[in-house]
Amino acid sequence: MNKVKIDDSSKNEIYKYIKTKFNGGFKKNSKDDTWDIKLEDFNELIKKYLFQYDGDINLEKLVKYSSKEMDNLINSIKKDKIEFNDKKDLEKVSFSKYFHELYIRLDNFLIIEALNIKVCLYCNRNYIVNFKNNNGKQVTAQLDHFHNKDEFPFFSVTIENLIPSCPTCNIRKSNLNKEIFNPYSDCFHNHANFKYNGIVDSDEKYDFFHEKRVKLELEYFGDEHEKIKAENYNSVFNIKSIYNEHRNIVSDLLKKEIIYSDEYVEKLYENYKGIFKSKKEVFDMVLNTDINEDEMNNSPMNKLICDISKQLGILKKR
């Protein structure tokens, strides 16, 4: 939900890895598909189709393209009404196959590790961690193509087109025709907040702070275009509906706001200085997470906890 910060060194690392796929030639030898292409020949093929839009285009530049550069290229191609998924054009079919095969051979473990992301970028709800076991490297993430790889095959291995996501969000996003935020350029977090909207009127079935009595809403902000993208985002990933199943978190925060007064937190800090280095660490323990927007992509439910804690004034106590 928060914007991804990726530096040039990470992009260089990923491209260096992709480039190794051409060591000795990039080959496929199957019953229906046999070919062998060198990196320099592949770059010439890329130029054949995309040189008119970018005179310096090659595989390295495509891999490192920013989301804005992708948008500009897509707009130019659409303006010229050029299609790369036309099965009647055999040359374009071969061009697409190379990119699709290159993506298939990617090591998702390495990509996720280079990006240093532990939670689904779309929902901020599910872990997508790497781990190792007796079977080797394992990943719980999928790499969603923000721009459809069938329509735009040359973005199949573009880093800012690969969105680490949980399987559920990847399925929901498939073949999307609604405009949403690409987390490498902008994000839902910058244009929508979860908002605690009071307690439902008296209900004898539930205690006052019971989660079923908590009203949780989404509030959009920004210009009209940004609000539409935020609304689309909510619609695609069912954000409001899903998070309303986690109102117990809001209920707990309401209780903690009352229990952990400034005086109580100060007392905990003074009594346990050997455990806590600062009052912030006390609050991080209370909230069960490090409330830091820069760490949002590494902690599940961090967006919800951060928004409600700000609204209740808990963060000011830190």
C-alpha cells in the first residue's frame, strides 16, 4: 500500500542477474519451440520494434525503466495503434515469446530479496516472505505484472512492472481494466486513510468495545483523478470489506488509547530502561508493530494501525 523505494544498485543487481540468462546464448529446445538468441541479437530485435520511441532502447534500459517511462511508452504505442499480441504476426509472436520465457526463468526469490519487501504491496495484509528449507529456496509471493505482459511483452522483466503480491491480490488484479496506483510511483497510502467512525448504538449482544460495534470507513483525498484511482483500488482489492473483518485491531487500539496514558507509558519506560531504549519502543510493543511509514511494506496491517493510531492521537504520545 505504500510506495516502493528502489535504488539504482538494486536495479543493477537484478539486471546483472537477468543478463546471466544469455551466458552461452538464451535457448529453448522443445517439441514445439526451438530457438537460440544472443544478447546482442536480442537487443537488435528490441530496437527493431521500439527504437522509434526510444533511440537508446535495449534490454538493460527496459529492465530499469521507471513507471513513468513505461506509461510514456505505452501511450505512444497506443497512439500508433500497434499491437504485440497479434497472433497473425509471427515476428511479433517470436518477440513476445523471448520476453515471456525470460520472465518464466526469473528467480522470484532473488527479486523479492533485492526489493526487501515482506508484505503484499496491494493489500498490506499477507506476508510474502522468502525462506529456505530442505527443498531449497521457497517464496510465498507472486510477481504481478502491473501492465499486462501479453499486451506489453517487453515489460515482462521490467522491475517497476513486477509487483510482489499475495496470490489473492494477484488474481484480483489479473487483466485489470481499471486505473490504480503503481506502487513504484504512487500509492494507496498517499490518497486514502482508514477512519474509525464511532461505535454502533447500544447492542446488548456485545460489549461496548466489541469489534462488531466498531465502525470502520475509508476516506479518500487528493485531486479528482487520484480519488478515482483510490476508489478503483478499493474496488479491485476489496480493501474496505476485507479490513472490516479486522475491526478487532481497531477495538484493541481504542482500549490501548485509554489504558496506556502518558503517565503509564512513562512509568513503564522508567521501570524497564534495561529493556526499552526509548518511549517509542514502549509504544511499538503496545501496538505490536513498528509504526513507521517507511516500514509499512514489511509489517502486515501496518497501514490500518498507523491510520487509526494517528486519528486517536496515540502516535503523538511518542
